Amino acid sequence: MAMTEQRVSYTMDSSLQTIESAEEKATRIATELGFGDDEIMQISMAVREGAVNAVLHGNAYAPDKKVTLAFEHTGSNLVITIRDQGRGMDLSKIPNPLAPENLLKTSGRGIFLMRSFMDVVEIRPSNTGTELKLIKRVHGPTAGGKEVSQ
Amino acid sequence: MSMKIGSRQVDGVMILDCSGRITLGEGSVILRDTVRDLLSKGNKKIVLNLAEVNYIDSSGIGELVSAFTTTRNQGGELKLLHLTKKVNDLLQITKLYTVFDVKDDEATAVKAFK
């Protein structure tokens, strides 16, 4: 774990505990940045869903693979990056969970929820893992650039 | 807060009072096991009271869908009761609000079974 100025990053195991921890960190940092309750919930859930994808679908719980999670406060944006060390997801195979034929599927809503809750969602798959970038615009009193405390 | 489920019967309808979080892992497993146990015992009229469910993730949403379809496939019915704003919002944006039979009054939910 390291914190420098407005950026903090974590390297975490591929476990369920990582998912819970990522959500807790997102909640804490979003709160410190002055987001409202609804936005905090949205950010926390987006990070949770991203962590689920990294742990389950990316690293497949492999003990030798890590998840890195970074929060960066740029002044006007909260930028969250989640990287796994899996094989990289095939973006063309992500179904539309709102399509009638998919409504009753029991999975496949994580990326949809992230896109619903965040201002920007970028997914960059590669042979060595997937990088997910989540951006939420800061509207609260700290939008001017106050640092996140650690 | 992990998930807890209490069960009670009202006029032949099993009401599951859920509280906590329905998320990947323990919360989802508890819900799945509870519904399957009810169905295996012939209880096919089920109400999930979600009044005390303060958080649900995509895996939890998937478990609600699974409980709904599993019950329906066995000739039963499953209804949702007392959605919190968070859960209600999630079901709205995922368009599942139109799939589930959602009630905000227990007596109405019980009477709504065929």
C-alpha cells in the first residue's frame, strides 16, 4: 500500500476479501472527497463490480495473480484503476443485460452497472490482463484538489 | 453486515425476512440455499421481504433472478416485498422491476398468490 499526494494504490490477492476491501476503500475515499450518499454508493458498487471481475473472471482466484487497485484525485475527477493478471476479457462477448433474452440471466450485469454509475468506464484487455478505468467527476467541496488522507 | 434470513408462514405463504447484504459469497449462498430448501419441502409460495436489505450487488441481483426462475420452474411463485430505495433503483435500471412481482404491503403480497 502506498500513498503519494493525491494517489493511493494497493496490490491485493485474488480473493473474496479483496472485493470487500476494495469496496470499503472506495467508500472511504469517496466520502473523504465529499461525494453525496448516492454517489458514494455508486462509486463503491462500481469498484466492487470491477473487483469482482478482476478476482473471478480475470485472475480466476489464482493465488499467484494479483489485483492492483488505484485511486487518483486529479482535482476534477476521481480516477479509479483496477488491473488483473488474467487472459484479458473479450469485449465482444459482453451481452446486453437489458435485452429481453438476457433479462433472466443470473450474471452479466457488472459492467452495465459500472457504466450506469460512473461518468467514464474504460476497459483495456490484453494478453497479460485487463485494465479497468472508472472515472467519477468530483462535485463536492474538495473538487479544488484537497488530498485524500490515508 | 452479513445476510440473515428469518422465515415465517402466513396463510400458506412462506415469508423470508431478509436482512443485511445480498452479495457475492455468503449472502448469495444463504439466499439460494434457503429458497431451494423451501421448494424441496413443497413450499412454492414465497415472498422475499427485502425491507432490511441495505445492499445488493450484481451477484445478489443474479440470485434474486435465480430464486425467481427456480421457483417458477417448479410451479411456484416468488414475490418481492418492501424494496429499499437502493434495491428498487437497481431493479429499475436493470429492467428487472418489470420481471418481478413487487409488493409494498405484506397482506397484499400474501393475497396475490393464486
